[in-house]
Amino acid sequence: MIAIVLLIIFAYVMGSVPSGYILGKMSGIDVRSVGSGNIGATNVVRALGKGRGALTLFADAAKGYLPVWVALRLEVGAVTIALVAIAAFLGHLYPLFLNLQGGKGVATALGALLASQPMATLVLIVVFGVAVLASRIVSLGAIAAAIAAPVVLWFFSQSPVFVAMGVFLSAMVILRHRGNIQRLLAGSEPRFGTR
């Protein structure tokens, strides 16, 4: 039991590492003062360019992937794996190192899902990609993938635990995108490649 609690704490602390913020500070920029003010990869692209944006995406996904991978290796069971994934995700949303002011969690959720449900995650990546290519709006891709996640997880896993995890992650991602949703409805959400 103690090992499980420590694993969940480890996942939260790892999720709390603000990759985009750190990369920005290394370049002399606080990404929270640029563009959307978000510490995620999309805003890092705006502030620092595609290279550091890609690095942020990779690092944020790794924060979700690695704790879940460790949990899988320890064979702790589906409930604990789901809790570890959620802890890493919440670490990104509410980071210990940034006064609980974090990002939207899409990349960290991606990493956690890729470790626990790789086939379902590949489908969700396709959903995201199609939505972004059709609209050139990254937030729309994230929202579309979030909406699809519980259904896709059910199709591939048939596990109520992972479906419940998917519902929670999806609800939180959509909630964190509420400003984007308002701009989408108003037709003012910026498209990728435009300023």
C-alpha cells in the first residue's frame, strides 16, 4: 500500500515539472507572459519556435508516460495504473512548482494513455490530426480527441476503470479549454500558422 501511495506521489511530482516554463526561462522568456499565457507546447511554439515547442510536447508527454510505464512494470493493477495516470495529469494542471497554475494537460494525458492504452491512443492521435488539418485549430483537435477518448478507450480496453479514467481526463481537458470553446463559438479562435 505504501509503495502504491509513493508511486502516485511520484507521478504527481513528475507531472508538476513545468517543461515549457523551464525551456522559456532558459531562453530568457516567461512563456506565461506570451500569447495565451499557457505553459504547453502550442504556446511555446509561439514564444520560442517549433524546436522548443516540439521538445515541450515530448517532455510533457514523457511526464505522463514514464510514471504509468513504471506502474505497468510493477504490475500494480488497473485501478492503480489509472490513479497514477490521473496524478501525473493533475500534476501538469496544478503543478507543485508553479503555485498550482499549470497547463491544459493534453500532452501529459497523451503520454499516460500511450503507455496504458497504445492502440486507443493511436486512434485518438488520428482524431486530433484530422480535426487540426481540417480546421488549422489546435484546440479543436484537442477537444475532438477528448470527446472521443471514452468511446475509443471502451472499444479497445473494455475496461470500466480505463473508461472512467478517460471520462475524467476528457472532462478536465474540455474544462481547461473553456476559453478556447468560447472563442470557437465566436469565430475568433486563432488558426495554426497565423498570429
